[in-house]
Amino acid sequence: MDLDGTLLRSDQTISPRTIAALARIGSADARFVFVTGRSPRHTAAVLGPLRYQDTVICSNGALIYDMRRASVIDQHLIPARLLAEAAGRLRQAIPGLGIAVEFADKLIRDDLFKAAAWEADESMPRLPDAQLFARDAAKLLGRHPGLPADELLALAAPAIGEIVNVYHSGGARLVEATAAGVSKGSALADLARRLGIAAADVVAFGDMVNDLPMLAWAGTSFGMANAHPDVLAMVDQVILGNDEDGVAAVLEHLFPDPC
């Protein structure tokens, strides 16, 4: 299940009802995994109330994070050479676009990339290109001063879509990319394979464009009422929104209280 816009309420909290619904999964000899666009450093804090100690798929599939060990246990990075090439193509295709590069532990940016309101207190060094693209990275990000995410994706996809996986996660005027072939869907499929779980036995919850590969792979897909139109058009079932505990309502049905 996705976090922002799906499991988390708009105030970034997890409701008591949802916490209780998640507890039913383990009691039923099933398991759940969080699949998020967040980096590990932004994931651990929000999952604190759950005391979750298992695997989290972070950065849209680029990083696999072990909560118990507080460490990245697998990664699928954009090679530095392609990182620089993709950034150059984006700058040419979308004038005025600011560029940032994300790693497991930090985010660095060029002079044009503006931090979002929730990022304002985070240290985000401004670096020249020689340092910005010096090593492999989890994600490439582009933020524009005026264009919304859907328009940015429409411009970015033909420019870089053959060398990286480009998408958006609903961020303010933000377009993102992971390595070619890397997505929430690919990472979830790999984890399920290692656990011996077939796609037909997986249910997935999401709300945004970056969730589409995961929702398409899972045997049953649920889209939040607050989801992007592309999600609403392809999921098996539309459920209550994130502020109405839509995920919890489905889990309560799938895993009835044995008492």
C-alpha cells in the first residue's frame, strides 16, 4: 500500500482505525508492505506510530529499506552518466525547470530547484553540475515555477522516457524519474517473488500516477476516491478517500475480526 494520499490522512497521520485494521493482517497469517515515493529518511518518521519493523519499498522502487536495521538493503540506481543526460534533456525540453538529485540520506539541487513548503527546513545544498551528477542516484527530480505535474510529465516523457522511468507522484509542480524499468510495480513484484506470493494473491492500494505500475501488477487494485483520474480509470474498485479511512474499511472486510 502507498502512504501519502492513501494510508496517511491529509494531515500526515495514521488513524487509530487504520492501525487496528493493519494489525488484523498479521493475525490472519498474511503480510503487508508499504510502497512509497518517499525516501527512507522521510518514511521512518511517519511510520513510527505503527512500530513497523519490516521492509519498506522507498523512492518508487529504487531503494528497499529495512526498518529494523534502519538501513537500505537493496537499491536500483540511475547511473551517473544517464542522470546527467536525463537532466540535460529535461532542461532543454522544459525551460526554467530546477533539477534535484535524491539519495537515501539526502537531496541536492541546482540553483533553480525550489524547495516545497514541507522541505523548507531540510538542508538541500545547491551544487554545480559536476557534483550534482557525480554518482549514481535513487531519483532525479524536476520542479517548475509554474507548470503543474501533469503538464510536466507530458513534456518530460518524450524527452527522457527511453532512458529512465519518468512519472509524477502529485508533488507541487514536480516530475520525477527512477532508473529504467524501476517502479513501485517492479519492486513489489520482486519482493513477492522472493516471498513466494503470486500477483493474484496481492491487493494494492494507491492514489497517484506513480502507483499505476503497482496497481496494474497486483491481482486486485483499489484506488482512493481522492485519486488521480488515471488511477480511478484503471483500478478494480474505487474506495473511500484517505481522510475517510478507505484502506481500513477494505481491510476490515478482507480480514474480519475473529472476535
